[in-house]
Amino acid sequence: KSSSPSAAEAKSEAAKSVKIGIYFATWWALNVVFNIYNKKVLNAYPYPWLTSTLSLACGSLMMLVSWATKIAEPPKINLEFWKALFPVAVAHTIGHVAATVSMSKVAVSFTHIIKSGEPAFSVIVSRFLLGERFPPAVYLSLVPIIGGCGLAALTELNFNMTGLGKDYFLYLCFMRLMSTISLKPSTLFSSFMGAMISNLAFVFRNIFSKKGMKGKSISGMNYYACLSMLSLLILTPFAIAVEGPHMWAAGWKEVVSEIGPQFIWWVAAQSIFYHLYNQVSYMSLDEISPLTFSVGNTMKRISVIVSSIIIFRTPVQPINALGAAIAILGTFLYSQAKA
Ligand code: 3PG
């Protein structure tokens, strides 16, 4: 066997890279739309336990219909599969609801800054739980990725500004900044903790999902579908206990009178895009390591920030652009260190 890869191997490697590139681009683009509608919904209707449950319910329904109509091939799974999936679904449920609660309390950018630390959680969990070590260059490359993303997110991401004049927009940014500063420390702390819990839970989820998919006939898409269904069963009773139909109904009356029936479409968009972006992210997790997944998830936040700058004309400081550039450079260094 020759030591250099054959032309066929090199070709299949290149094809794999292109495929992963397409998955990443799709994952990030779908996530941008999710972020827009998620914040619009939470601003108007601050019931994160319900909206988290609806996202899972919508995804589960979409997949059940896809299986029934043979748009997607249903997986061949047994009770053992569901048992093994249970802890992964617990982690997915916790990570999802914690992030949504965090985003419901403060500006989205705050949650994104904290969540940019996910790769650090991934290496720590891999090291202490699985005894997995990475070359020093890999650890070092995470510093610019996390730091750069944190700097880039140090701006107000507000997705409701279309059509407003610039002065009014700046005024709103100022007011938002003031209200963030004057938030009760307990609100800031719970938002911070929500994002940190989400980081940890998603790292467990990613590592055990990867193990669950490895060598099995189930695809990333179907694995995520089953994960959604089981998470929905886990989350529903907690959502009812924490918020419950009385709160939801009262909030609903208010939101319908303020925004009108179009609010339903915001919820639908938020839920559909939540499922789609996660589904595509699982299609990539099937092909990459949990650490590369977390790096991709952090870089996704750069795409959210950049798109909010382009679409919503979010005013940015040079420090934000510098942060994005540092994070992108860090990702390049990571890919080199991994290779
Ligand atoms: C969620 O609800 O799962 C979060 O809003 C998104 O978290 P992520 O950006 O890590 O996917």
C-alpha cells in the first residue's frame, strides 16, 4: 500500500469536504432565520418553556409526516435504541430549554457571547470524561475562536428594527443598553447560567449522539428526529408545571390583541427553522467530531451577527469586526491543527 493517498481517496476526501461545507452553510443560514423569529416570539410572548416545547412538537410532526409519506425513509429502531437515546434526549431537553430561557431574559447577543464558549466545554468534558487529549495546537486555536466570537457578539443584536429611522434605531439601542445594565443582577445571572448550562448539556448531547450514531444504520437526520420526539415527551410535563395553560392563555390574549393573528406565523417559522437547522447540524455531526461540531456551532454565531449587521443594519464597532476576523482566523488554525 502506498503511503500517499490514491487519487480516488483524495477525490472522495474532497467530495466529503464539499458536502460538509454545504451542511455548515445550510445549518448557519437556517439558524439565522431561527434566531430572528425566536427573538421576535420571545419579545412578544415571554414563555420560553412553551416555545421550546412547540419547536420540538413541530419538528416531531414534520418527521412523522415525512416518514408516513415516505419523503424520508423511517429508521429501523428497537427498544434498546430508545433506552440508549434517553440520556441524550435529557441533555438535549436541558440544553434547549436553558438556552431559550436565557435568550428570553436579555439581548440575544449576551446568550451568544456565553454560548461561544462551547468548544472549551467540549475539550474539558472529552478530557475528563473520556480521557481524550488533543494536540496543544488544537487547544490554542480555541482561544481566538472563543475570544473572537465573544468580541464580535459584543454588540446589540436586535431583530425588530426593519423600517425604522436611523436616529430612532440608535435611540432604541441606547435604551436597550440602559435596560440591560439596569437589569436585576438575578436576571443577568439566570440568563448567564442558562447559557452555561446549555453549553454543558449540548456538549454531553453531542458526544453521546456521535457515539449513538457511530456504526449504526441510522442517519443523522433520523437520529435527530427521534431525539426531538423523546425530548418532547420529557419536556411537556415540565413546561406545564413551570408555566402552564393559565399563563399561556393570558399571554396569548395579550399578544393576539397587540400583534394580531400573524403572531402564529412567527411561532411556526421559529419552530420549523429550529427543527431544520438542528437536523442539518446532525447531518454534519454524523461526519465530523463533536469538537469540530462545537467549533462550527461557535462560528455559526458569527454568521448570525454578520447577517444581523447586513439585514438589520445593526451598528457595529471596529472591535466587533476585529473579533469576527480573529474567530475566522482561529477556525483556520483549528482546521490546520486538527489536520
Ligand atoms: C436552542 O433553543 O437550542 C438554542 O436557542 C440554540 O442553541 P444553539 O445555538 O447552540 O443551537
